[in-house]
Amino acid sequence: MSVRDERAKAVIAALRRLYPDASCELIHHDPLQLLVATILSAQCTDARVNAVTPALFSRYETASDFAAARAPELEGLIRSCGFYRMKAKAIIETATALRDRFGGRVPDRMEDLLTLRGVARKTANVVLGEAYGKAEGVVVDTHMKRLAYRLGLSDESDPVKVERDLMACVPRKSWIFFSHATIRHGRRVCRALSPKCGECSLRRLCPQRGVDAD
């Protein structure tokens, strides 16, 4: 077992103690709602998305509803999430594909999800892991990129390469939990500009603090 593998093992054990019930923080009730919420979460906080989606999901309930949405109306509902024109277009086009090619159902295969507008591996991994319990990869957002580097699990900056490194050192059975727990730790403790290092339970595992894992 490599040094990185050992480090990943120790990090996972610590995260399980800290966040035993870690799960997706986007509020949703079905795979379609999760997919839409994840598209909205790009460069936006989950809290903001969760403030927007109740009205959104009461107005649009099915893929056909979203596909038939008038762009100005949809944009108005999601405006506070930022990049609302681009996100509205992605949601409408994705919903149209779901209606026309997948019988209105969010697919449960990576290759199918990646054909949808606005869906890259991050979004696909969220949907597969949370909605279908399928571990096809590790969710790499800005928080995961930052912690993977700080914890010595990847030296890469490209999300695809970071995910490759994490998939190599984190056991597949832990991919879903690791994604949720690490991102939660990044939001609450290991923040980008003002990390709470003095309060961090992973401090002893963090090379950035000059302490190696044991």
C-alpha cells in the first residue's frame, strides 16, 4: 500500500467519525429534482439552490414540464442562482432530451448522463451516487479539488485528473461517502480563504500543516 493509499485510508476513517451520516445537501425528492438542483449549484451555494427549488419544483414537476418551460419564466425563478440564462437553457435542453430520448426518466448510466447539456462528470457522479447508489467516480468540485491537494491525495488541478487520483487511492466502496463528507468538511472547516486549521480534526493528516499522517 502506497503512502497516498495509507493517507486516504486515514482520512476516510477520520471523516467517518466526523460526518457519519454525510449525504448530498441539495434538497430533492427524486432523480429529476436532484439533476436540476445540481445544474443550478454550479458556482452557487447549496443553500441558495435550496432556497430557490421549492417554488421551482412546485411549478415544474416532470421532465416534460421543464422541457415546455418558457425561458423568461424559468430564468426569473432561478435568477438568484447566478448564470441564470445559461442554466435555464441547460435545464430546458436536458429536460427535452429526457422526454424525447429517455422516456422522461433520468438515466442511471454515466455514458447516458454525459450526453445531457450541462452535465459533466461532477453532476453525473452526484446523480448516480445519491439517486441510484452507483459509485462510478468521485465528485470533484472546488472544495474537493482544494482538499485533495491540501491532504496530499492529488497534486493535479484539472478536475478529471484529480478524480483519477482519488479513484486510485480511495476504495470504490467509499467513493460516495468520501465525496459527500470531504465536500462538507471543505464548506465547514477547510475553507478556501480562511481555513479553520485550529479546529480541524484532520489537522494531523494534513501535509499543508507540516504533519504527516500516522
